[in-house]
Amino acid sequence: MKELVLGGTRSGKSRHAETRALSLDVSRWIYVATALAGDAQMTARIQHHRAQRDARWQTVEAPQALGACLRRLDAPDRCILVDCLTLWLSNCLGDEARPGRWAEERDALLAAVDASRARLLFVSNEVGSGIVPLGALSRRFADEAGRLHQALAARCDRVTLVVAGLPLTLKENDA
């Protein structure tokens, strides 16, 4: 089972994904966090998310190299929840020391998803419903997020959009 959960900021997407994950019959739940605590506000957001999770979750931090992380954690008795893809995308696009990093990271993630035996849930911000951003980096971010979401949605058994805490199933394959 592979699932993509999309939604806006504070839409309830993480809570929805965590509830879905804990409903699965697995022996281990792994929370892969992609955020970097670069300022006080982000530190507070990370702390808030940590406080919401109970002791069943093992947390692994992967601000980059997400595909390699998923391969390392992969096993059929596990549920791996990745939160959040758009933060990970920002981390990759912001790595100016390695031009081409994003394409490598994206391809590695998609290959890891294709090969995975674990139950996977991905959380990501839906950013394509607003205006076209003015700046080149902002436009690239929105474009790459949209392309990534499409590629993952094609691979996922279930795609859910969460708005105001309410999940709307966009795709569901009985697997």
C-alpha cells in the first residue's frame, strides 16, 4: 500500500496520515521527518509535530537523501510515513553546492518507492492551487512539486486531499 496525502498548510494532512498509518496491521511505524529547524518558528512546528506522536513511532530525520533512507528502512512489516515532501523539495533545491541535486534526489525517491515492500504514506503541501509565483525559484518549486505529486500519485494506491481536516479521496485502488 502506497498513499499520498496532500493538503494546504494546517489542513490536517499530517494528523490524517498518522491516523491512517496507525490503523494498518504492521509491527513497526517509522516517521521520516524532512524538516530542518532553521529558525524559532520552524523549531516550534517540529516540536508540535513530535508532541502529537505517541511512543509507537520511531522518528528518523532525512532532510535530503530520502530515497536512500527509504531503501535503508524498507521491510514488509513496516509502515513508513514521510512528512513532508515539499520541505524535502525545498532542502534539495536549496542545496546550491550540488547543481542537479534535485533530479538525482527525485529519481532516487521514485526508484525507492517502486522497489518498496513497506507500507508508505507521503505527506505533502498542495501548492498548485494558487497564483503563479513571480520569482524564478518560487515558480520552479511549484512546478517541481506538481511534477513530483503527479509521479507519486501514479505510483500510489490511494491519494487523499485534506481540506479543513476533512479527507477527500481522489484515488483508491483496492490492492
